Amino acid sequence: MPRPVKLAAPILSFGLAMAAWYAVSLLVLSPQRRFLLPPPHAVLTESLADPAKLEVMLRALAVTARVAVTGLLISAVLGVAIAVLMSQTKVIERVVYPYSVVLQAIPVLAVVPLIGLWFGYGIGSRTIVCVLIAIHPIIALTLFGIQSVDGNLRELFALGRAGRIRTMVALELPAALPSIMTSLRTAAGLSVTGAIIGDMFFAQGKPGIGTLLDTYRARLQSEDLLAALLLAGLFGVLVFAIFTAAQRITTGGWHAAGR
């Protein structure tokens, strides 16, 4: 696809989104109900352009970002380690994998009260929510990548008398790298979502962007609510873009998933 077309597509999409936003705010909603969806210029002038309000939002976003990154790192280490263990023997896979599926199937909001009772209502509980949401894709995709290694290559390593550890390090993990990077890219967005959910339910400690969203909603501060949502969305897009770039750097030269 030509580069001008690639650049024009997101610009056109953004313009259409802004036009739809203005249409709903100015044409569909009456002036009395316009607080439900203020027009974009109102969000900009009354919230994002206010240095005091913007500073509060950015400070809260930094707290959420630290929680999301911490949760993602823990999820990555645990997820890859669990997948490696499951790949070594079917017994471990049959014992552990169902619990991973259950964690993914249970709505996180259903277990949030238990997390608060068991671990308190601070930053630690927010991180746990991130891990619960983000770990399953890492386990599932890493295990898939390891199990998808070419059988002929496994036989070649076996003929060379390579042990399990050498086979894992030299063959299986490198071959599974595209799947691992895809899982991290998926988990990164989920970790941001988990951090925001944790902010909303665990209010002890420094407020995150989710805490502000809950406060603005309760006070009907629509401009501030939308501004905080936009900042949270931009952070999510940034995290996704970083992991997309990392995938291209690590696998773009030899695998289609990184191109």
C-alpha cells in the first residue's frame, strides 16, 4: 500500500469520528442534555487546556501506568514460565491449564471484592487485577508457539543429543518468539484495562486515572470525564504501539507476524 494512502486512512478515520461526535453533541442532543456528550472543543477548552486539571490527570495517569507496567512484567514472567513448564509434560498442562482458562472466563469484577478482602485496597491489589486479566493470553499463545515447533527440528536436536534445557533455549523459545510477542502485545492492552479497573475499586494510595473517571462520573463533570478517557485511550494506544514496534524489531526480519 502506498505511503500516502497509509497516512490518509487514519486521518480520514479521525475526521469522521470528530464529525460524528459533533453531530451527536450539537444535532442529536438538546442543549439541556448536551452535558451527556459535550462537543470536542468544549472538552479541549474547559478541561485539557486547563493546566491545573491536566496536571491532576497526568499525575493520575502516571500512577496507572506504573501499575499497568508492573502487572504486565509479572504476567510476562509468570505466563512464559508456566507455559514452558506445561510444554515439558502433559500432566502439568492438564493440571494447570484449566485454571488459566477459569481465570479468563470469570469476570474480573466478580473477584474484585475478594481481592480487596484478601490483599487490601492499595496499589498491590490493582497490580493483582492486571495480572489476572493479562496472564492467560501469554500462557495460551506461548504454549501454542512452543508446541508448534517443527517436529523435524525436534528430531534433529534429539539426534544431536541435546537435552531439554538446550532444546528449549536454542529451538523452542526462539521458534515461539512470534507467538510470545503477539501475546505480550495483547496482554499490554489488557493490563492497562486492569489497572483502570483496579483504580476504580481500590482507592487507597495515590489516585489513578480510573479513580478520576469514577469521581468525574459521580460529579457529572462530563468535559473532565471525556478528557480523562481520551488520555487513558492515548496511553493504551501508546503501549500497543510500543509492543508492535518491539514485535517488528524482534521478528520482522524472518516472520510474517512482525512485518
